Amino acid sequence: MASSNFVDYVKIFCRSGKGGAGSKHLYRDKLTMKGGPDGGDGGRGGHIILRGSKNHWTLIHLKYARHIHAGDGDGGSQSRSFGKEGEDKVIEVPCGTVVYDAETGEYLCDITEDGQEVVLVQGGRGGQGNWHFRTSTNQTPRFAQPGEPSIEKTVILQLKVLADVGLVGFPNAGKSTLLSVVSAAKPEIANYPFTTLVPNLGIVSYRDGKSFVMADIPGIIEGASEGRGLGLRFLRHIERNSILLFMIPADSDDIVKEFDILLNELKQYNPELVEKQRVLAISKCDMLDDELTEELKKELPGDIQTAFISSVSGLGISELKDLIWTEINKESNKVVEFSHRPMEISHNLIEAEEWDEDEDEEWSDEEEDDDLSKYKGIGWDEL
């Protein structure tokens, strides 16, 4: 997918439908001059609903549809007839979408499965008709309940891709090359830093028709957790991975130092990332002989499983697949419930697309001309 088509951050304005007013109708026909109350209830306003869809991979379909409005409920009518409910507005989002309140940064919900539905904004309840307010001392009430108003909310949708393995490394560490070799993905590969500008997903084939998903994010540099480079924006895409595959080239000056820098950046961004299972892959090993390989093994940390690979020659690729498959199928590495932290709005404004206040339409409801005094103080809080 072209980088211009990959949208993983969208800010939208949602407004649910307002409830319909109850009816104040009194029964009349040619045989009944003074019938009792028979006003029906108003219809519920439409909800704003989020639905997970496996047919969507990004949030690009919401980039230019930033105002989502549900339908209003109709008012009640005579013969205790209910008003029609407002039309619900369903927003389809890719699996892995997280929703935050744009004003407070509070976490609202998480869509992880295809077909999963979450009511993001509730529609207003319809008002009760005068039929409900008849009493022995007031047998012909000439008032009814108004419907609840609509609810407006501005939310931020963030996409965090779902994958089994996340590739972590400095620029030009060979991450995209590995992904292109083990899967059918075709990421951009070139001899300059930050060739990868957006996350790439690839399905890696394994033995007996089995497979797993590998995610490649732009390279991380020292200070990425503070906003340097592209790592800060895309680090969230590896939060859901079962394991993390650290990639460091064999020609690095200090492999252990680079590994510690990468680990520290993940810790600064989210301490929970450090708790994930880690695998270290030394890339570009086709330039090493057996003697140099043995020397490197002595310098590597002993508490992490290591594989020596070369994406160009195919050295160690099968062994790496075996290692990854073993790790992702361990019960301790299964993806469990992820704790979402509140979003820091001030830090995320730099990655949000410009929200042009001048071009936003001013939305105003047409209020009814009814005198509220006729309702005699009957509101939802008093029922």
C-alpha cells in the first residue's frame, strides 16, 4: 500500500440523534367528545456505532468524512403509536482500532475482532406520551415529555496493527529485506535511512500450511521516544505483537550497545513492551566466516535467543522461522488483554492532521417552539 494511503490516525466529530417528543394527543371521534389521553412515545435517536471489519486495513475512508451524524427519532402520535427510531450510523474500522476522547485523552474502547460492535455515542431516548401521566386527579393530561437531546463527542481513532511478530531495529538494519524474503510483501528497499515510512505487514509461510504475521515499522533511532525520527509515531503498532524480533546488522560497531538503546526506547515509550518475549537476529551475516561468528556469539547477551541470518543468501532463515514459531505458540507469549493508557493530547497533536476550525461547519439543532412550562417540570431525572 502506498504511504499516502496509509492512515492510522483520524480525528472525527460524532453526533447521535435526538429522541422524538411524546405526543399530547387526546382521543376524539364522532362518538366520543372527550376521550382520554392516547399520546404515544417518541422514537429513540440513532446511535453512533463502531464495527470491526476485516475488509479495511487503514482509516483512510474516514480521512475526508470527519462529521458523523445519526438520525433523529420521530415524535409519538395518537392511538399510543410510537415514533420511528432514528437511523443508526455504523462506522466500519479495521481490527486493532483504539478510540480515545479527543478532549480528555481518556481511553473509550478497542475494536479487535471482525464484526465486533461498540456503541460509541448513545442516541437520545424518546419522550413519553401523555398516556403515561394520567392519574385519578388528572385524567386528561395535556402535556408530554420531550425527547432527550443529542450527544456530541469528538474522538480520536488510532490504528494499532495486529501481528504475531514485530520487527525492531535501527534504520538500514535489514528489516524490510527480511520481510520481502520471508513473505510476499514488497516494502520499499534502498540504501538510505528511513526507507520505510509506514508499517508493512507480511504473512510468513511455515511448514504444513501454517503461517504467522510479521510487522515491519520504520527504523528507531536514539531519542525516538522523545519524538525524534519516525519511531514515536509508529511504535504503537508493535504494542499488540506476541513477540519482538530485534534486528542488528553484523557490521555494527557495538551490537550490545545498540540492543540496549532499542530496549530503552521501548521502555521509555511504554514499559509494558519490555515485558514481551524478545528474539535477536544478527543480519547481514553472509560477510562473516565461522571464526568471526564465534567471536560475535561471545559478545552477545546470554539471556536472549539469537539467530544469525542473511536475507540475501538465505542463511539461517529457516532456523529463524522455527525459533519464531516456537516462541509465538508458547502460552506465556499469547496476546492477552492490553492495558491502554490515557492519551496525552498535547503530544499527539503533532501527528494529527490539521483540524481546520474555519472550515468546520457550525451544526445547530432546530429547537421546537413549545413552551417548556407546559411540561410541568417532567424530565428524565424525575422518572
